[in-house]
Amino acid sequence: MKKLLLSPLVFIAMGSVAVGLTGCSADEPVEQNEEITVVEEETGEPQAEPEPVSYDVSSLTGIKFPENSNPLLVGPALSAKIDNFALARPQSGLNSADIVVVERVESGLTRFVATWHSSIPEEIGPIRSIRPMDPNIVSPYGGIMAYSGGQDRFMDPMMATELYNATEDTEVGKETMFRKQGTGRPYEHTLYVRAGVLVSQHGDLPAPPEQFVFADLEAEETPSVDAGMTFNQFQVNYKEATSAWLMGNAEYSFNELGIELPTGETATHSALLRSQGETALIDALTETQVRTKNVIVMETELDFSAKDPAYGSIPETVLVNASGRAWVFADNKYLEITWSKEGRTDPIQFSLLNGDPLVLTPGPTWIEYLDSYSATLEIDGELVP
């Protein structure tokens, strides 16, 4: 409720009127030129300042979660070697991954090294065998590496890392891996991981450190790609496979500021949509097209020194003590950048051409290893030299 208070000017004005009246006859008009000022006084309770919201930030995606709302963030990362042969599609769990690396393997085909941390799906797969570059890819994340097995010369370096190696042999009787029946696929494309079970059995392993620099969109920080050139689609042409990406929209569990929404809520915003050649790549768990917020294409060298009597050369992507050109794509913009990596456990460093660190949009990131031996990059139909 508001009270009306008379200011001192009101009383002065009334006093002047009274004096004038005593000095005038009843026939003389009285001039009243003084203004009456009314002052309103608020008597309601003062509004309390809103409590600041505290967040836990995902080390692999930069997404903000309300404090203590996601217990996975203090647990280990789970990486896995995901099959990408035609008979292995659609794969399970790719839309839940924080980071996915596309690597070239023998015969010019590609496989994925996917890593989950902020979200763990019920199952992931199908998984396949290790390759020589895999220890250098996953060692910076730590945690768990799941794969079917492999040749001793490739498994030994992986076993020598700090990660827990989950293979079909080590996981017998642990309810963490299984062969999916009734898929109609050949046997080698049927091995899956019960991801939540596997992670829960290794909660003593540390959480992964940060791998990228992310913009704090809530604080109006700007991703580096905002200064780049516009595009609609691009593709990486490997010797026997094509990774195609088209700008579109997709539903996410976080909003456009990179803040996780309440359970069950989603928001639609820009995303890069993945196809394998001309066919949309689908996540079998969500039955939706695979999508991501950021794609980084790294120009890399291949080492063909490993030979196999059945498959010929086994290519290894050279990562340690290496560097090269790269491109980052997000939100209809792309930018040429550089990459470098020192030791096996060191994360890849991404930098702008002026040397400043690359700042990404919060969200999942895919990395394509574009081998300079046979792969090419096309942006909106134009070949990048």
C-alpha cells in the first residue's frame, strides 16, 4: 500500500493562502499560484538479490551442469574403438560421445575412436581391434579404453599406458561386454559394451583433464570461429570412405548458452549433421542422425612401416612430436588453424594463425584425421589446396 505525504512546500503554500485571506475583503478574489507537490513513498519489502548459480563444467565439452547434478564428471572417461564398416552401421552411442576421432585404417577405410564422459549411454558399439595410433589418441584422456583385441605389436603399447584396457578377453564374466544376437551381421561386427556397467566398475580412475578451450557463452565470450568464413557443407574424402557434414539443426540437452537443461528438456539449435558418403549416419540408440557442435579437420601424415601378410600396410597416423594445418567448423563458419602435439599423454594444441589458442563453442567435438597421402577436403564443393 502507498501513503500520500505532503511535502514542506504544501504547508508553506497553505500558510500563504491563509495570510492572504485575512488581509482581503470578502469581495476580493484570492489568487492561488502555489503548486501542491505530492510525494509517494514505497512501503513494500525490498526485493532480494537472486542467488548466483554455481556450475560444474565438463572438461571435454565445456557444457555447464548445475553444481553436483552430474556425478559422471568426477569419474573416468570411457574411450572405445568403434567399427565403421558398412555392415557395422548403424552404431550405438555416437550421439552421446563428448569427442569422436575419425582415423584412416587399412584399405583406405575409416574407424572411430569415441570418448564418453559427461554422458554414458546404456551400450556402445560395435567395437573392433586396436590400431598403432590409438594409444596416442586416448592417453591424454586417461580412464578406460575398450576394444575387441588386436595384434600383440599393437596391443602391447596400449597395455603399457595408464588406461584400463577392456578387451573381450579381460572382460569375460564381468557383464561388461556381450555379443549382440539377431543382428544379421557377421560375427566380427557384433561386440558391444555395457558402458555404464564398465564405468561403474572403475570409479577409482581419475576424471579426464581439459582438452580444449571453450567459450563461456553465458559471459558473452566469443568462439574463435565467429571470425571465420561462412559455409553450408564440407566433406573429407578418404581413399575408400567419405565423411560428409551439413549445417542444420538438432536437439540437445543443453541450451544455446551451453548450460545443461533439466532432465527431459531439450533445445533445438545449430549442429553439424554427419553422413557416410551420401547416406545419413544414424545412432541406433536415438534413431537420429549423428550430429555435433564442432568439427576439426587435421591434416596429418601416415606411417606405413607396419606390414601385415593379409592386409598389407597398416597405416599409423603420426601424432607425437608432430604438427600441421587444420580447419575448425561450427555455426555456419569455418577457420583455418594449426595443430601440434608433443608427447603421448599431451593433448593436441589447437591455435589460431596468430598463435592464440583456439576457442571452441561448448558441445561435443569430432576430429577428422585428413591424411595428406590420399585424403582431400572440400568446402561447399571447392577443393581446399
